[in-house]
Amino acid sequence: MSAPSSTSASHRSARATALSPEAAAIGEKLRLRRKRRGLSLKCVAERAGLSIGLLSQVERGLTMPSVRSMRGICEALDMPVPWLFAAGQGGEAGEAALIVRQSARRRLAQADAGMQHELLTPDKQPHIQMLRSVLQPGVAAPPIYETGTGGICGLVLRGTLGLEVDGGHYSVAAGDSFAFDASRAARYCAEGAGECEVVWAVSPASV
């Protein structure tokens, strides 16, 4: 009698620890985001008001977080909740790691804030990141942008970018490009009466 009982318990345990595709996908996205932000499990758990054990289970896809927990984790990671449910880029796992289709770009800021930022590189690429920004005229420069390590470069596609690096101000016109160490204090804004469109490259990935 003991053998069947042990086997049955083993099957129950296997079912309990099996990953559902949805939970696994959500857990992987949260783990990648946390790693990219350079945050520990403890830090995110404290910010989200959760236990470290529960957060670890969520990241491993062993449990599906409640709506409240999901919102708390996303707030702690500074990411919109809809990111967790966005369709895979291109619909294929292999392609999603390499290609971002225009229709699948992730928006990092809302246009009504005067700045629209779209992520042009796949989420799983940690070494470099490309973003497209459209800045509205008259919008105040954002807070100082400073990552501490790596580098930042960009190409202005249209309009004029007002770029300030370590207190020095530069007007960067359409067709001009720029680069600087990410340890330098920098801020930017749209100059003139029209929109400014910029493609940025940041290494390592920071958002």
C-alpha cells in the first residue's frame, strides 16, 4: 500500500510545482526587469509589500500573483502592468529575442506628458538598448539622466535637440549625432517650434 501512496504523492507534488505557460512568462518578465534594474529580491519585495519567498515563487512561475500583488511588483520595478501581458514580438519565441516589430514596440511614456519613448530592442537584450523619442516643443527638460556606467549615443532624425552635458549646452540638429559616458550628468529637451525625434542607444540596457 505504501508504494502507490508514495507514487500518488509524487504526482501531486509534480503537479503542484509544474509551471503554467502564463505564470512562467510573467515570472520571467519580472525577473528580467528586476535584474536589469539592478535590484535584489529583498528590495523589490519590500517595495511591493510582499515576502521574499512569494516574490521568488512568482519569478519562478510557481504561483500567479494576485492583481494587487502584481500592481505592487510592477510599481516597485517602475514598469506598466500591461507589459506583462503584451503579445510576444512577432509571435515566435526565437524571433522575439531578435526582432521588434513596429506594431509591438513598447511605449515607456505617454504622449500627453509631452514626451513619447518607445523601446526598439527586445526585452531579453541586456547589453545594449535602443529607444525612439518624440519630444513636443516647449516641454521642460526631464530630470538629470545619469546611469553611472556604460555609454549613451543618439541620432536626431528631425527637429532640434537641446542637450546639456555637465552644464554645457549644445543644439543638435537633424542629421547630427552625439555620444557621452553615462556617468556624466545630462538632460535634454526639444528646441524650437517643432517636434524633435531622436533614436538613442544606451549600454548597458537601463529601462
